[in-house]
Amino acid sequence: MAIGLWLLAPPFAVGQSPAAPRPGTVTQASAGEALYLHSCASCHGAQGAGTLYGPDIRAAGASLADFVLRTGRMPLSAPGQQMQRGAPQFDDQQIEALVAYVAGFDGGPPIPSVISDGADVASGRSIYVANCAACHGPAGGGGAVGGGFVAPGLEQADPRIVGEAVVSGPGPMPRFSFDPDHLRDLTAYVQTLRNAPHPGGATAPTVGPVTEGFVAAIGLIGLLVVARFVGVRQRRDVEETERR
């Protein structure tokens, strides 16, 4: 589940705020088209086929479009930047209109309906460990996955966002095709990570593809320090014995 580059980017006027359709624009289709042409087409093309400044998004679907807009990853302030989570730059009505317009290009994954009631959290944990932990960390803290990409932490991921990421595969993250029950279980487990207790007083680090390796490295350094201390102490004892 890792997050990628681009998707919907703004015009080249950096810092320009997305413009709402003019009064009198009453249909969702026309509102979505107006927003898209104003805030996205300069990078992704008028029909979503992409340009030198942004990728082809015709198969992005409603799921990926909603994901990047609702998490504030799009629009970017300039082409080529890496996406980061932030405050949404469109309101709900504008997001819905834009998502509908992008979904009309070539279909793509729809927004999944994820309801966590009745979920099997133990099953969700198994799915998470097998498919997600290597990038997002055992505790959902996120980490680098190579190629300049960073798998985000999951502390802000609600069921809708988790479901959208799973089925759309943003950035280097692959698309998964879990059945509805497994997606529900996985989503429920991710929610437990948001408020997981840490009785040891510290959480796993949130950088690196395998955070357990960081913990192991710290432990190894500690053992080396202890071994050196013992070795020095033994040598001093031997020297003192020889002087006597």
C-alpha cells in the first residue's frame, strides 16, 4: 500500500488556488469539467492522456482520483514534486465533481464500499503482515521503499482511504484484488494500529523499509559495546595480575 507521484496537478501558476465553477454551473459533469480544465489539464491533458509534465490518468478511476484529492496529495504546487498528505484543496462537492469527471475517461477502479462492522481483526492482521508491513512497517509507521518513494504512515488512514489505496495502487504500490470480506478485515486491523498501545514506552521507528532491522541494529550495537567493555576489563585484570 504505498503512495506515488502526481495524478492531478495544478496549472503552472504556482500557488494559484483552485477555482470553483462560475455561478449558474449547475450540473456535476460541467462542474467537474471546469475544475479539471482549470486545475489538472495543463499537466494531464484535456482528456487525461498525459503530457510531458504529468502521467496518463485515463485509467485512474474514481478510487485513485478521490484518494489523492481527499488526502490533499493533489493538486501539486509544481509539476514533478512528490506527493505528500495535506489538507484537501477542494471541498466535498468539488471533489465529487472532479472524481466523476476523471472516472468518465476510461473507467478504472470505483470507490470501494468498506464497512468494518463484523470484521475479523486477526484475519486482517495476517493480511497486513503478508502484504503491507514490509513497506508501511509492522506498526503502520511508514518508511522508505526505494526509488525516492516513501510509504506513508497509516495513522490518518480511515476505512475509505485504506480501501481506495488497496484497489487503486497509488505510486509504486501494487493494486490488490482482495474480496470484500478480506478488505473489510484488513481495514479493521489498520484502524487498530491508529490507537495501538505501546507499553514499552517507545514505538518502532517510522523510516526504513523494515523497521525491525533498526531495532536489531540498536541491539547489536549494544552487544558490541558490552563485549568491548568486558574485554577491556579482562585485559586490565590480567595486566594487574602479571604486575603482582
